[in-house]
Amino acid sequence: MRQSNALGLFFLVAVTGLMLIMADAAYRRDRATDDLDRRGRLVAELGLTDLALFTEARYTRHLTQSDLHSALQDHPLALEHFPSGSLVPPPRGSLP
Amino acid sequence: MAFARRQQYLIDFTLSSLLRRKGRNLGLLLVYSLIVFMLSSVMLFTHALRKEAGIILRDAPQIVLQRIEVGRHALMPADYLEKIGRLRGVGEKKGRLWGYFYDPAVKANYTMMVADWRALAPTEVVLGAGIARTRGLGEGDYISFRSSRGEPRSFRVKGLLPAESELVSTDLVLMSEQAFRAIFGIAAGYYTDVTLSVRNPREIYKVAEKLSLALPDTRPILREEILRTYDNIFSWRQGIVFVLLAGAVLAFVIFAWDKASGLSAEEKREIGILKALGWETGDVLRMKYWEGAVVSLAAFFLGYLAAYLHVFYGSAGLFEPVLKGWAVLYPEFRLVPFLDGPQLATLFFFTVFPYMVATIIPIWRASITDPDAVMR
């Protein structure tokens, strides 16, 4: 096989792969509708406000409910010391 | 037809030329694909998470009202509910009881919450899937918590929250109001905060303003603010992930620029020979254009496809240690693949084009010089 044909085949496979992941994403989104509804219902029933992504500290567990500047509240020169605090910037509204 | 054949010959020649320096070019392809993989993974992960947060939290309370005392969140007396009820526009209102509980057995923080509608007995709890996994508990097992007075209280696990809702419930412990008050020593007539709905959604800001005036020691948090917070937080331009990635991307830019702009003596000689053999400047440029296109497009496809598999089939496993931090409880979740067309286009533009441009310019410079001078 000529090298250019092999390359053409490689890109054909790659583009097909890209189209396949688009189709897979659409299919999985359709299938996930019920799951998303169930999660939404739990949020409504319990009145939940946050994702349980960072459970290490109260102000990272409930980002939207934490006191303003809570990361720095323990003493005047306290520095943020939880790793997720460096991943997640404070909500814009609470910045000076 | 002649044009296509010409391009095909050029591509054949380009591939042979690339394969002559196999190790170096495969190394470049690997590093390039890794950079695209990392960037795409961050973009796919944060976009999917942001979309999912937006959909799930659409059902969050319209307004959460917190009481603030000496700058901190404090308990809300029940008579505030009555005061809130007197404000026009306020619909349903409800005092919530929730709090954090540190479990020294596994060094994890739980979120304890009262769920009236579950009709739990004072000795029953419903656990989030993360807690059940960490403590190795199932339905019918027993778990005990130390109350604020130091007494251990034992609870029967009545059920587990569904695994598909782990993203919002992995660390939840649902219990009855009586059990919650007993554990935390909260007297009757006090709540953690209040959630309320507004009859006309267009009046939310007005109602929030009235709340702040009528109850000056409170802080209203609107659903819109909750949604905006999550929208901002997972913006891929923010946070340390981007800072770290920016370093990696810059290193790659320097690497690619160095590789592309500093032509090796061998490459210069090759151009000289081609020109001496009768190749035109345009042909040399076209050949090098194909070289850049082949490498960057291959890296883009490989990196993006691998990133999709990593994020949506591998649960973004590489990010887990970073996101987990010091937390013991981390939700096991599979994100719904929300893909974003403009995001894909941006990624394509910023990863494929700069490399192609960086390759073309030095080649053009070398190919317009005299073949004899280049070969010497």
C-alpha cells in the first residue's frame, strides 16, 4: 500500500472515530435523561444546593452556602490550606 | 486530477521524509498528542460538569436564607419563618436542618440532613453511596454517631441513596428531625437555614431585597447565584489546572517552535538538494505544509479521542487525585457527555494552526535562498 493511502486510511478511521464519539455522546445523553431527572428530583426533595465533589471542608462541600471569605476566617493570617481551595476559585460575588 | 496526483506524490515524499527521522517525529507526535489530550480532557470534563450542575441544580431552592451572627452562619429561630411569611410574594417556606459531622473512624466529613418526607424512625438513617462504600455498610446494618454530649447513638441503615445520584448525595446521611436534634443538641424552634419559594419568579430580586431589609442579620442566596457559581467555577480558564496546563502548553510551544524554526542542517541540505533537483519554492512549501498538517492533525485526533475515552468511559480517573484533595469521600460518577461544538473548534484552532504556521515560516526562509548556499 502506498504511504499516502495508508495515511488517508488513518485519517478516515480518525474522522469515523470522531463521528462515533459524537453519536455515542448523543446516545448517552438520551439515555441519561431519566438519571438526570432522578438527580434533579432528589435535589428538589432535599433542597440540595451543591455538588458533593469536594467533601474535605465545609466551605468546599457547600461552595454556594459558605460564609464569605470563610477560607480565611479561622484567624487573620490564615491561608487556604485545602487542596481543592486551589482548584476552585471563590465565587465572583465574594471577591473584593 | 493532476493536482490531486501531485499532492499525493508530495504526501508520499513527506511521509518518507518523516519516517527517515522516525524516533524524533514519533516523539513529537506523542508529546503533541499528550498536550491535546490534557487540554481536551480538562475542557470536556469541566464543560460536562458545568452542564450537569446547571441541569441538576435547576431544582435547587429559589432562595436559601441564612442567619449571620458575628460574621458566621448561625442557627435560625423559628419565629423568622413567621416574619418571612408576612412578606408579600413569598410562597412556600421551610426550615431546613442540616450540618456537618466528622467521623473519626474514617476521617471523613458527612453532611447530615433531616428528610421529613422519608418518614424515618428516630433510629433509622439513609446513607449516601460514598459513605456506605467507605464504611462497608449495606441495608440493615448499624452505624453509630457520637452526639454533641458524647453519647454514642446507634442507627439502623434503612436504605441507601441511589448510586446514580452520587454526584449530589455521596456524603449524605438522612435522618429524622428528632435524631438530628439529639445528635447536634439543637433545641426545638431552631433551624440551620430556611428555603423559600417566590410566587412570581420575576419578583425574586425584590423579595430578596425585602428579606434583607426586614431581617438585616440574614443573607439570602438565590438559585441564580448557585447556578452562576457553578458556571464560573468550572470555567476552564480558571483555577490552578489551567495555570499548570498553561505551563505545559508553553513548554510545548517552545519545543515546537524550536523544532520547527531551527531547521537542522540535514533538513536544510534536503531543501537544497530538492531545489537543485528542480523543485520549486512552492513545492517545498507544500511538502512542508503537509508535514505540519499530518503531525498536527494526527496529534489532534489521537489526543481528542483518547480524552473522550478518559473522561466519559474512564470517569476522568487522572483528575481524581487532584479533585479529591484530602477528602475521604469522593463520588463515583459517570458524566453525561455534553460536547460543545465551538469548544471543539477552539481547541482545533489553537492546537493545529500554530504548529502549521510555525513549520511553514522557516521553511519558506530556507527555500527562497540559493540551493548552493543552503547546501554548504
